[in-house]
Amino acid sequence: MTLVLPAIPDAERTPLVEALLAVLDAQQQRLRELEQAVALLRDEVALLKGQCPKPKIAPSRLEAPPPRPPPAPGDKRPGSAKRSKTASFVKPVEVVIPFPDPPLGSTPHGHEEYFVQELLLEARAIRYLRQRVLADGRSLLAPLPGDIPPGSHFGPLLHAYVLYQHHHCNVTQPLILEQLREFGIDISSGQVDRILTHGRDAFHQEKEQVLRAGLKTASCIGADDTTARHQGKNGYCTAIGNDLFAYFQSTASKSRLNFLEVLRGPVGGYAVNKAALDYCRLYKLPRALVDRLAAGRAAFADEAAWQGHLASLGMTAARHLLIATEGALLGQVIEHGARPGLVVLSDGAAQFDILVHASCWIHAERPLARMVPFNETHRAVIERVREQVWQLYKDLKAYRHKPDAGKKAGLAERFDRLVGQKTDYCGVKAALQEMAAHKEDLLRVLDRPEVPLHNNRMESDIRGYVKTRKISGSTRSEAGRRCRDTFASLKKTCRKLRVSFWAYLQDRVRRRGEVARLADVIGQKASETAAPDGQAAPPEAARGAAG
């Protein structure tokens, strides 16, 4: 519903009229919120009825690719350069085809090659005859080949195929079972589940190594979360990463405490160091309690030891316990190798506001984009403010790719003018005030040019996790939930490192070690793009830097 008001001359804009316009503005915003709630309820009812909800496709006016320059005379279009079409083929198998019934008097005149790529999918049963020998009163049995998964009667390629289908192609377990049986494999649903969830400790360990290597080499990470159902109950999945790694961890809740536990990883432990004490001071933990923490032990192996230490210090207030625990978790993250100056880029959610925080410009502008004008004047104000936001964004983006210390003050002043302008519309005013409250986070790029201006990277990373959730629904066992997080992390990390996930799975299942450890690849690529001062390289030097 859009309310159209006639233009009001400036002479008639009395304080009462301005107040009434503000009330109308607030009512329009409330109506818009209620309309969105009704639309969501209608979509939910449609889903319950087995119908499809109304699709919502919103165009992006921010990151449209620039138009391609017209080709110069004589230049070929991009991608038209000739290349060998067989250079990337596997070693071909040669089959000679004789000419059938050649005419009388014909003579052979060589061969003409014709390439065909084919994929072989066939069931195969291998019968191993393991020799048994007797020696010194013992009965010894010849070992199976080293690539056979321990305790399994299914080969390594089948294991890798099932993992690839489920975690990369989002094929559900019932469809995998049906597919394998149609191929001729005699397998049960329980055996498919066992392949997917049991004996995957090596993958879980590599996932944690990816986290440690990613935090150790990163100067900036993105963070986001989404819902993740487990055993029929709603939970959350926290995603962190950058250009070199991705890490997913699902838990029952989301909070700053939970985010710090995810960053720490499953190794556990608490540390009271400079980072922990600075955090406690920042969040106004009483000085006496900070002094007691500083004078006590510095390392704690588990939660029981930490809680006992807090009790011995006389901490009883819930707020004090929370701040101290969050600080000790942050201290453990730093002890594991993360940089104290690590930038955490997010959509502005409070739980991600640790260390050096940066906010996403797209999320900051979103309230203006969702605002419904109730007259042409209001519409013009919204469009003018949005245009100012995106013009400043484009200039910040240009600064990020080519930092110039002489432009920092001017860009900061433009931000102040943007958020400080006067407007009679409470919705626009509230959006600008919210941006002003996050000034340091939105302008983090001025001091740290390697920090992206938006969190699209993590939004894209977590989209694959959301797709899996929509297809497979809720996990049922703790092993299933853990494997979902682990293989989502490893798949995304392989893609960022340009490592074939299929080759990776085969290598790990066969235990060959021919594909390098992902943590080692992260360290290698990070060192290749590191600047001389140890910080991240400028965005134009890093692979796949976001805008």
C-alpha cells in the first residue's frame, strides 16, 4: 500500500504538519513490515499445501560488471583463440577401425583420428585370496591392499563416489542407494550411511587444520551464519573464511561466546593473555577482577579448570563470568596463531564484533532499499541518499584498489556529510543514524585496504550449505552433523585453492597422500601473496579479490 500525498509548500510546513508527516512515515514503514510478514505466512501456507511460494528476484544495482570496451579493429573476441581440444584428455585408448568391404582395387591410405570421451560406470566384485601361513605357532594372514578402507567390503572408489555424490552433488541417501543398486551394487541403506558418517576422523582432523592455517595466515576473515536443523530442532551454522579457506560449524545457538568457541576449534582450552585482558577492559569488567585475572594462571586445559579458577577469584555475577570467558576464549584463539589485528568482516551482527571489526556496506544500505516512499518527495529523498551512498562506495572501492593516504580525510568527511544531513523522514533519518553509529566499521578500508567492502564472499560460501539443508533437511546423528560440516568445509576450501574435490576424496580414501594437505596449500598460497610487512597483499595482487 502506497500513500500518495500532494506537494506541501514550504510556507505551509508548520511544526504540526511536519509531526503529522513523520507519523505517516512511521505508519507506512509499519504497514510495509506487516505486508512482508503476511507474504511470508502466505509462502509458508503454500509450502504446507505442497505449492510453490512466490519467487523473489531482486536486481542488484551495486556490483554490475562494467561494459566491455569495443574490440579494436583486427582484434578477435575474447575466448576465440584456438586451443588444442585434446590437450587435457586422459591417455586415450587406440582402437583401429578397418574399412568394411573396401571396393576392389582400393589401397590403404593411413588413418584419420576421431576422439570420443567416455565415462565407465560398472559394478565390479573383486575376490581377494589372502594366503595364510603358519610360523612359530602363529597363524598369519596376508594383508589386504593398502587402499581398501579398513573393515569395509566396498572399494575406495565406491567410497569416494558416495561421498562426492552426497556432499558435492547434494544427492540424498535414498537416491544414492537406488543409484548404486541400479548399477549392480548389493548394498543396504545402513551401509550407505556408514560410508558417509563412519571412520572419517582423518577428514575431521584436516578440517581443523584448515581452520588453524586459515586463521594463522589471514589478516581478514568474513563471518556469517544461517539456520541448521538437527534432530528436528532449529540450530545455527557459523561460517568463516576468506579467499583461501572456508570453515563451517553448526551449533545449537548463536552468540559471541559461540562464535569465539567456533574460532577456537574443538581443541579447547582458555588463555589469559594480553588479548584476553584487553577484551575484559574494553567491556568494562571491574578493574579489581581484571587485576586478579592478570595475577593468576594463564592457561587452562578445559572448561572445568577454567570455571574452577573463576570461582576461586570470587566471580559470581553472570555478566562478569561471561566477559571473562569470552576474553579467555579470544586469548586462546590468539594463542593458536591468529593475529591480534585480525579483521572480522560481517553483516553487522553483534556476535561478530571482536578484534578489529568491519561492516558490510550492502547490509548497511539495505534499510534504504527496503523503504517504501509515501509520496514523490519522499521517493526523491530516498533515491538521493541511496545515490550518495553508492557514489561514496564506488570511491572507497577505487581507494581500496589503489590506496592514497591523501584521500583518507576527504572520504571520511564525505561520510560525515552523508550521515549528518537533515531529513524530515524518520525512516531515512534512522538508517543514516545507524550508519553513523558504525562509522569506524564501515570505513575500516581506509586503514586496512585489504578489507573488502561487503561480505558477499561469505554469503556465497554459505549458499551451498543452505542448498544442502533445503534438500536433505535435518541431520539425525551427531556423526551426520559433524560430517556435514566437515565436508562442506573441505569442499569449499578445495574450490578456493583450485584443488579437484574428486581427486582429493580419492586420494584421502586410498590414503596415498599424493594431494597436498590443504593446510599446507593455504600456507603456501598465503606466502605467495603476502606483502613484505607480513600483512596481506594489496587486493589487485591477491587471487580472486572481491570488490
